[in-house]
Amino acid sequence: MDEEGAQMQCCVTVEQLNSSGQTTRRQVIRKASVILGRNEFQEIILRIHDGKVPQSYRLKEFKLFTKFAREGKCTVKLLPENTQMLISNCPPDRLNLFLKTLSIKHQAWHSGKPLSDRDKLKAGLPRSFEAISPLQQKDIQKVNEMRSKAAAPKGLTDRTNKTGMAGGRGQQVKRSRSDTNFSPVKANPSKKPILALPSRKLNKDQSAVLSAVLSGKNVFFTGSAGTGKSFLLKRIMGSLPPKSTFATASTGVAACHIGGTTLHNFAGIGSGSAPLEQCIELAQRPGVLQHWTTCRHLIIDEISMVEAQFFDKLESVARSVRRSTEPFGGIQLIVCGDFLQLPPVSKGKEKASFCFQARSWRKVIQLNMELTEVRRQTDQSFISLLQAVRVGRVTEEVTAKLMESAYHQIERDGILATRLCTHKDDVELTNENKLQQLPGSVRVFEALDSDPALVRTIDGHSPVSRLIQLKVGAQVMLTKNLDVARGLVNGARGVVVSFEPGKHGLPRVRFLCGVTEMLKTERWVFKSGGGILLSRQQLPLKLAWAISIHKSQGMTLDCVEISLARVFESGQAYVALSRARSLEGLRVMDFDPRVVRADPDVLVFCRKLRKERLLMQASMDDFVSNSNKENSW
């Protein structure tokens, strides 16, 4: 990030309030630059620039309201001046870093001795404004030391919110549901989070993709399983303005992973099999038309499952509805997926065409990029085995290793291997039978859905069921990242060891990573057609004796057993095998090399991509070496 948290572009509404909190004056700046800086006395200044005249505000005593920071919104309320700045449509990652910078720098400044008005006059310094320096480890250390001393000023409690920041006089407070009334969080001085700089940085390939996206290019990026495609997508979403960015995926579960909606929901043209004129009419219905006209950045995840004809239909609809001759109606496309994983679902006997075979693909996509660094697995020989399976190459060595894995003992601490199945019916049958065979009574946990009438839509998006049945001894899997540092990640395996006393009787689960945790309900929010927000509150668990290959996409599994005898699609064997974190945690039953297939059309497409990439790399290297020669003259 260029200014490392000190600057952002967004919409700002500046409101002057009277003594009873009502707005007396309001100014809306749609495209504002918000800059954090210091004046000649090292005091923190918030400068709002509309492109003509900057307005500066001294941040001495203020409150931050950050409940909606993830949606790119927050409010800064200056207490003595009774002025508030409502910030909106800000890229969420940028806003979070800005708030963190503001909070930490303000606390660090507060630990010094501020000058009195008399001292300022005596100093006679010329007026100045300088953008604040980026956050450094020493700033964070200083604030953490202050917190550990817990020397909160008298009459002020340390208030903290979900974004992991606190504030002495610059307190962060959650906004109330109405988003207008202010409501402080309950004081909990004992729970002060230790602050840290973001730990996981983007690698070289990921940074190149993000830069291409931020420069406005239409990008397709791919990579084998475990190269951090979803991680990068979330970073891209966090770097774009929320109002004009729509995150979609080919399936409901994939859409839920990135907090978006399905591509079909966004488009509003049903299956897209109707004639073009009819699809255009469907896209012009009130709720749907708004999507199409406000969208400036469209993200499509799991593109391998999107059919070519549907993509072409969308491209034509976009141009027509947006009244634009530009490819895709001028919408920036950020497309992601691995064509060597799951193909589009065929309708009837005809083989479905891949998205890259669409007539409009080359016209729309300006840049093809590939992530090459595998992060899920660390064992190089297992990575090589998976790469061979990915392109349908099964050597004798690969066959021997996979056949040998049938004898792996991967059960540990009462946690059994999860069986990956090709068919959904096998999964349900296996889980029901195994649960019935356990002694003891069943505990049923019912989800709290935002709209019970739309339960089918919620089921299609949600990674957890409406009803979860558990017993002591039930094999379970976590369906949400709860605490990555402790190993409580999406796909983590465990076993139910007990239930808490009381009517809710929440389950205690012992996980393979060594942690035993009582699990509370979590909330998933998804967008449905017309932009309606739906939610499900449920335990972040699913039964894990078996899981389908389709549902395992994006997951990392610690101990997994696979029967590949019934593999029916190219790429399916690779998806299944690449879920495993290591070869030691994998058991392949009845392996037959003939089930490992890669689609020949996809292999040709991938070779072309590789070739283009190498040519681009070579021309870049030539350019660099030539410019170095010129400089050396």
C-alpha cells in the first residue's frame, strides 16, 4: 500500500451537531481524500480534501464508531467541537489500516506531554502539515506496553471493538444497529487485545495480481490447489470500494467463502438458456438492474464451473443493459479458478464448454496470471505428486506412493479419517449411519435463520445445515476459521467429547491440533437475489465421517481417506487428493491410475498460458538488462 495507512479515498459526510445531537449543517464530499498527518506541534490532524479546499480537524478527543468497518464505513466524532465525519464506500482493508494507524499513533502521542496553548504561542512555529509516518513495530510495542501497565485514565474505561483496536481518549465504539445512535461497548478492561502488524503478506505473484487489479485491468488468475487464490480474492475485495464491487462465485458454498452471492443471483437471468432478448428483459427488472448499473468491479470465483455459453450471454447482457459497447459493458472483471479442478456441469449428453472457450473470453480478459507457490502443503515430494496428478500424468512412482497410502494409520486421539466421496448421497448415508451406531442420546441444534421462508436459498449458500445432530463421539469438522494461530481453521477435524450442562448444552470438541474448545454459534451472512442480505446462526460444525468432493473445495483436511473408484469427472481425483495437508494424513483406497484424468482442452489452454507467461518474463528481463546497460554508459 502506497501511503501505508495514512491516506484513503472515499465518500465523507461532515456533520455539525447541536447540543442535543441533531444535525444543523451537513456537507457531502463524494470523492474525498482523507489524510492523517501532524501539525507543527506534532498533534494528530485529520485532513479532508475535496480537490479544492482542504479542511483540517485536530484529533484531540474523539470517538470512533467502527461496527461497519468491514463494509467500508465508520464515523469519527470530535467531542468538544460536536462535529462528526461519516466515512463510507472506502476499501475495507484500507479503512482498517487507517483506523489502526490512527488508534495506535493517537495512543502513543497521548503518552507524551501535550503542549499548553501558552507554550504553543511562545514557540512561534510556522504552520505545517505532514502526512503521518507508516505504522512500525515500535509504535505497536509502545502501545502494548502502555496497555499491559493498564494505567487507564480515571473515569475512562478502555473500550475495544472487533477490529482489535482500543482508545484512551480516542475510543473505538460499536455503532448501534440503527447506525445513527451511538452506543458504547460494555467495558471489559481485562480483555485488552495485543496488537500486531498484519502477519501474512502477499507473495510476489499475489502482489502482481493485486497491482494489475488496482490498475483497472480485467484479470484472470489461476493456480493449483493451495496457492492462496481465496486468500488473494479476499485481499482484492478489501482493496476495492464496496458500493461498486460485487463478489460472486459459481456455487453457493464458494460464494459464502468470499462473503458474496452466486453469479446466477447477481445476473438475474435464470440459467441463461433463454434467448438473448428475454435475458435482457430479465436483467432489467428493478432489483437486478441496479446490480448491473452500479457494478464497476465484478469478481467471479470458481470460474472452472461456469459454462462458456452462460459467460457469453452475460457479456451481451452487460453491454445491452449498461448501454455500452465496451467488453462486458465496461465492468472490470476479476476472474479466478483452476480449470484443472472441477469442470462445468454438463446438461444432457453434450459435454459442457469451459469458460475460456467462450467467444467473448479473449475480448474481455486482458491479463492471464498464475500463482505458483503452494502454501497448503509443505512437503516438496507430495507437492510434485499432486502437480503430476493435476495434469493427468501418473508415473509408476506416483502410483506406488498412492497405493502404499492405503496402509497409512491416520487415526489419532479418537479422531477418525474423513472419507471423501464422489456422490452426495453416499455422504449423507455414511454420516447418518455412523451417528446412529454411537451410544448415548442425540443433541439437536437448530439454526436461527433471518428468513425461514427462504430456507432453501440459505441452505444453498450456507456451509452448515439448518439442523445439526450430535452425540458424544461424533466425528466433526470446523466450517469456519475461528482462530488460525491455534489451528482452529475451516476443515479442522475433531471429535465431540462432552456437552455443557444447561438447556443449550453446547458441545466441547477435541481437535487434532491439540485444542479442546467449547463451540458457540457463529453467524454467516450471504447476499441473495436483489441484494437482500440473509443470515444463518448455527454451530460452525458438520459431521465428518464423510464429505463430498464438491463440498470440500477450498478446505484443507488433516486426515482424509479417499475412494477414487467412482470418480466420474476429469479433475475430480486431483481435487480430492489436494485437500490433504500431507501424504502422511492421506489414505487412498483401491487406487486405479485410470481415474486420473485432465481435460485435453484445458491442458492446451494451460500450455498457452505458460508460454505467454514465459515470453512476458523474457521480454521484461530484456527490458531490465537493456535499461541497466544504458544506465551504465
